[in-house]
Amino acid sequence: MKSFDVLAQFQATGVETCFHDRHVSPQILAGLDGSNWGLADYEARGGYQALRKILGKDGGAGMTQEEVIAAVKESALRGRGGAGFPTGLKWSFMPRQSGSDKYLVCNSDEGEPGTCKDRDIMQFNPHIVIEGMAIAAYAMGIPVGYNYIHGEIFKTYERFEEALEQARAAGLLGDNILGSGFSFQLHAAHGFGAYICGEETALLESLEGKKGQPRFKPPFPASFGLYGKPTTINNTETFAAVPWIIRHGGQAYLEVGKPNNGGTKIFSVSGDVELPGNYEVPMGTPFPKLLELAGGVRKGRSLKAVIPGGSSAPVLPAGVMMDCTMDYDSISKAGSMLGSGAVIVMDDTRCMVASLMRLSYFYMHESCGQCTPCREGTGWLYKMLTRIEHGQGRDSDLEILDEVAANIMGRTICALGDAAAMPVRSFIKHFRHEFEHHVATGRCMVGGGVAVSRLAAAKVGDKA
């Protein structure tokens, strides 16, 4: 597969993705141009030095499993898939004795609306994920790993398979890696595009060939995961951060970011900005700086709201967001989540009712249907919001919406119910006046009340 075959996916949209010079202290996306994804180019950038270091192939004594995990703990690397759980602590849960059946899984089922960082990493720097997984496997004594890749990005899956073949041919994967006695078999697996398979236990079910539906917990994957064996699951970007940590040290990685939020983070900035794309910046970067890197809000418009961590994260008004730094703790304190790092920017032309209706449709469509509160509740949310948007809202709708959302949260097997409910509650909390205006007038506030919903416009036409 030629590089331009993959690049064509993005050139058609005009999105720059990661090929620009506006990253700040990049560690994962540094020096990429779309064509230098192969093994030789990766090694020229220092690739696989970290793996050689822990195996004692750089002239040193190598690193023990405990030393690798200690370095990751010191780095304050937190899971980049959304939850933000400390990576080193998660690795320490895995029994490290050799000879037992256990698995390592990379969650590349990137389906959160607004998120496109993991596919860029796998397409344009796949070996950094392979090296990170090999280091993690060494640290936990895991012999077999899988990278589960979202089914709708099949060219990305093919690219990763090519990179695996290169690594195997060079003795960097397989049996007795680099003559060290350490063996690690790594395979790629593609899903079929289901958002729910981004939930780690649904991913495991799908990987086993079953319907991708979440499992009850406990037991947790650390004790009962893939094929019923202990399993550690991390996000693509999390594994991609590991080689830099091993090469430069946990303390150096921590100092790039801020306390409890080490290293860099890739943010997928989309929406009403001049230069949408992926931006790798240190954790703790002020949001105004990230907005500036993305070219600022569209010319002539002002910032209205931001969803800071993917569509499931609560929306924040402009005034709140402009005071935030881009890290887990700051965004949480502001009332939202850093999540997957998908920053959706909304300017003053956006109708909050229409925006929330579109988000609610997504979660209704992607609910696996296993839990009654999620299966029924997401449908109710979408139907009520559609009625409000189309000029048929009722005075009681906002209270009922909030009540339905509250009854979904915490009552489902996985977090998709919460992901559907949190946007509803936050949109109504921060922009209640827009919803009330829709209900009272059947009209939208955007544009000074000029924009009328389709159904309301039809009613006006009929009366005329």
C-alpha cells in the first residue's frame, strides 16, 4: 500500500491532521510527513532504542520488569483513551511470573465523535505502538498481544499489518527477540465499526468472536479478561508514549507536563476553528494556546462553547473553558472530562438544541441495547430533543429530559449510558435559556431569532 493511498483519506477533506509545524515539544508526532512510517525511518528517529535498552542490547545491563514499571509510574503517564487511569499502576496489577496464560490488548477502536488521533499514530508512526506494546509485554511477562483496530479504518489496519511484518522480519517481534530470550507475539485484529467496542470488555467479547457487548464487572480484565485469562488493556496513544519514557526517563517525561499529568497529549481539534487537526502539546497547556495553534475561532465569530474531551464529555461555556489548562485535573475541576482529547469548538452560530439533538442521535444509534435504561432512555432523549428542535416543545420537557438523563447515569453495565446522559445535563445546565426559547417560541435564538426550525417554518408558511 502506497503512502498516498492513506493520505488521500484526509486530503479530500482539507484537514491537515498531524502534518504541520504547530506541535509543541512533540514526542509521538515529531518529524512525520506521511511517507516516513516504515521501520528504517522509525529507527533513524531513535526507534526501538528503548526496547534494546530494556533487553540490555545497547551495551547496558538492561532493565528488570520492576524497573520498567517504576519508570512508567514515575512518569505520571495516564491512560490516553479517556479514563485517565495511571498506566504504571495498571501494569503493576498484572501477575508477572512467566509461564502463565495472559494477554496484552491495545484498544484502537477509535469511535468517539471528534477523535482522530489514534488512526494518525497507527498510519504514520505504527512502529512506536509496536515498540510500546513490546515494552509493556516485557514488563508484565506477557507472551501474546493484540491490537484491536476500528473496522471503519481498514487502510489503517492494513498499514499496521505491514509494520508488524517489518518488525517480525527484523527480529523485533516473535520468539527470542534480539537474542534476549524474551518472546512476544503481536497480532492485529479489526472490528466492524461498533462504537460500543471501545468499551474494554465489549472489545474483548468482539475479539473472542462474539457480539460486542459489555460484560458485568467484577471480575475485571486484570483477573478475567481475554479468553478468561488476566489481560491488560491500554489505548493506542498510551502505548505510543512508552518508548520516550524508557529512553529519557520517567522524571523527564513528568517534567514535560505537570504534576499528576506527565508528558504530551494529542488533541484532535475540530469544529469552528480555522485549522482543524491533531495537535501534540504538553499536558497543562492553557486552552487559549491550543485554540491559537488551531488558528482560533472562525473569522468574524466568537467562541460560544467547547466540548473538551469528545462528544461524551460535558460541554463548557466559553468563559469557563478559556480559564482551563488541558489536563485531567483542570478540566475535571471545571466540570467536564479530558476524555479522548477530542476538542470540539463551537462558535456563536451554533444552536445548542440542534447540536445536542445530533449528539443524542449518535448515542441512541450506538447503544448495544443490553441495558434497559440505555436502550430505552437514549431513544427518549433523542425523541424529546427532536420535538423541541422542531418547534413542538412542552413546558415540562426540560425537567423530564434532566430526569431521564439522571435515571440513566450509573444504572447501566458500561459507561455508554453515562456518555449519553452527561451531554444532555450539561447542555441544559449551561444553555437553558436557549432550550426555553425553543419551547416558548418554536424558534431558534441563533441569528437573533431569525433561524426557524424546519417544522416551525412549515407551520408559519401554512398560516400565511
